[in-house]
Amino acid sequence: MTRTATLYRMVMPGHTCPYGLKARHLLRRKGYVVDDHWLTTREETDAFKAQYGVATTPQVFIDGERIGGHDDLRRFLGLKVADPKATTYRPVAILFALTALMALAASYAAYGDALTARAGEWFVAFSMVVLALLKLQNVDRFATMFLNYDLLARRWVRYGHVYPYAEGLAGLLMVAGIATWASVPIALFIGTIGAVSVFKAVYLDKRELKCACVGGDSNVPLGFVSLTENLMMIAMALWMTAGALGWTPHVAPPTAHGMTMPTSGDPDTAFMQGMIPHHRSAIDMAKVALRDGKDPDVRALAADVIRAQDAEIAQMQAWLARRGQPAGGMAH
């Protein structure tokens, strides 16, 4: 049986009501045939509101009964209606998921491997930059919300305006891997004060507050997420300090030929690990030549390259395996 709904919505030369479009889409998605009535002038709209005693449009009617606007329609259809004041961790979860994927993608583009120590560093640094960006969208609102719990901001109000710029600067320096002398102290300073402030407000004073971590308009509860943000900055600062002192392994940047030379402390191991992706690139190029090339000499040379490089990759992987070092995957 065909179900019919009548929809009244504003469609004017300078304005088309977005909720009218959403209501029409929802009705059609639920199988309704929509009798779509356009209110094309302000006078026509005001007359409609007066006739039905309603304050807003769109308005939906089903079987002669007025259902109401878009949110009322969702309730009528048994769908959830979001509470704009409800607290949620969704913005932070999405942010961290995207910055993690960005870090993996950047690591793969730079090193040919998504899972590197640099990817972990970039994840924290990208997160800091994006969080600073969200705060800076409305720095006054952020600073006002920040005053609810940050210990330093309560003593020095301007700190609420300085904080997002400092966080963004430290994150950018960490992304570039430069000026550790500046990024580490900044991250340690703001991260430590932030962690202490959140811990006191939430776990000692038992206050229920909204977190300013993703900007002043968020409904993210203050607590574990904000504490994690600050602890990540502290951990990143300590990690980079250890790296600057040579206490942690790191992956060197790509060479002039686009290859990556892992730094393991042992030049023999570093050579073997660095040559494997070099050989893989040669094999990939040779496969393209075999697939698309016409010249028999080129095709023969490409086949020789594949055989030789495959054998050498296997030899290097075996050498690394005997020493318990990562072999960088299987030969082609």
C-alpha cells in the first residue's frame, strides 16, 4: 500500500529551508510518496503558520494528521533525535582516528612503511595541531571555558588565549622535527599544567564540566580525554628529548634517491634494511617494463633485474633474520 505524506516547506529565491530538504529525503527514504508544497514568499509562509498555529516550517502531515517539523518526523518514525546539549566523546574519537590515519599515511609516503616510530610522533603532533585549530576557531569562547578548570588560567587570564597558539606551535615544530629546544619545553609546560588541572577538577574536586580541548563550543565531558591530551604532550616531549640524546631508535628521512635508511646503531643492519625497499622499487619498475614494454632487450633486462633483485632480497632478509632484526617483509 502506497503511503503518502504532505510536506510544506520554504523554497524562496534567496532561501531554501535545509530542514525541509531533510524532511523530504527522510520521508522518501521511508517509502512515502511526498506531496511537496512550496512556500515561495514570506507572506505565504506567515499565512501558513497562522492557519495551522505553528511557529516554524517545514511541517509534515500524514493521514491528515499534523506530525510537525523535521525532529517531530524523526520521532514519529521511531528515529533518534540528537540532544544538542548532551555530552559526547564523538568529536574527540573522530579527531584522534583521523590524525592517526594521517600519521600512518604520512609515514607510508615518507618511508614506504606506515608503522614507524615517526608515525607515532606524527600522530601526537598532528593531534596537537588540529586541537589547536579547533580552539582557535573561537579563542574567546575557548578561553572562557578554560577558566573553569585550568589552574594557571585562573591566575593569569591571558593564558587561555596563549594556550592554543603554544599548542599549535609545538605541534608544528614536532611535525617538522625541528627546534626541539622550543617544542619540548612548550609541550612539557602546557601538558603538565593541563594534566594537573584536569586531574584536580575531575578526580579530586569531583566537578562535572565540559572540556575545552576541542574548542569552546564542544559538549565533550572534561575527564579522561582531556587528561589523555595533556599526557600525550608530556610523553611526546619526553620521547623527543630521549631521541635528541640518542636514547631511542629512529627512522632517518628518505635519501636523495627517495629511499629510506633506517638507523639502528649498526651500519651493517642499516644497510641491509635500507637496501630491501630499494630493491623492491627496482622490481616494481621492472614489472612495469615487462607489462608495457615492447623492446625485447628492455624486457629481457627487466626479467634479469627481477630475478637478481628477488634473490638479493631473500639473501638480505635471511641475514637480518639470523640476527633477529626486522626483515622488512617478504621478497617478491
